[in-house]
Amino acid sequence: MRAAGVFTTSALLAADPSPARRCETGCKWLYCTRAAGGRWRRRMIGLIEKHRLQMEALCREFQVRRLDVFGSAAEPSRFDPDRSNVDFLVEFAPEAGPRLAALYLDSIAALLNVSGQAVDLVMGRAIRNPHLQRMIEQSRTTLYAA
């Protein structure tokens, strides 16, 4: 069971093996490096950097104050595109107020669309587990800060 403020698109991607989500080697990922010798580490960082400007524009559009990447995407030696997703930690601007739920769900869809990867979007204020907080703090990398 997922904590409040956490949504995953892993099942959505698993159910959508469309050709647009496939690389030239036939895997389900739009951006992979199987053809380039399996250098997942550089490719994942490259994937995030490649779409960084789009992600920053999405943050402005969806009233995001701060967006961080954490987990295996922030520690690329652990990233496996066949099993890993991209974990984001998000903080919305206070003025998001009554639109927060819609902005949250729209942010997930937009990050999925831009990255082509399964996405978990965690709202920092929803984290109650101190072990999870510590793990996130140890691996987080800021992608956007307003």
C-alpha cells in the first residue's frame, strides 16, 4: 500500500507497450542504451538532463516550488530501466491551495509524458516515516527550485 501523497505509473506503463515506448532493441523504454552496451548510468542522468528544461517549464506551469529526484534515479549505479522508476519529491507553492489535487495529478501525467519512464511523485509533507525521510535526504538531487 502506498502512503498518502504517493502515486505510481508503473502499472500504466506496463499496460502500455505501444511502439512509441519502445527503443530500437524492442524493450518498453523510450530511452534506453541496450544498443549502446547497457550504460544505464550515463543514460539515465542524460535522460533527466535532456528533459530538464521541459521539466522546469512544467514546474512553473503546475506551481511547483521545488522538484527533486531521489532513489535509484539519483544514484544511477542502482538504476535498472526494466524495474526502476523515477522517484520525484515535490513541493508545491502555497498558492496552489484548492487546486493542489489537480496540480498533483497533472504533474504526474506531465512527468511521465516528458520522461517516458514510470514516475513516483512524493509530496514531502506526506512523509511520516523517518527512515524514508533519511533515505530521501541522502540521495535527493534538486532539478528545480523557484
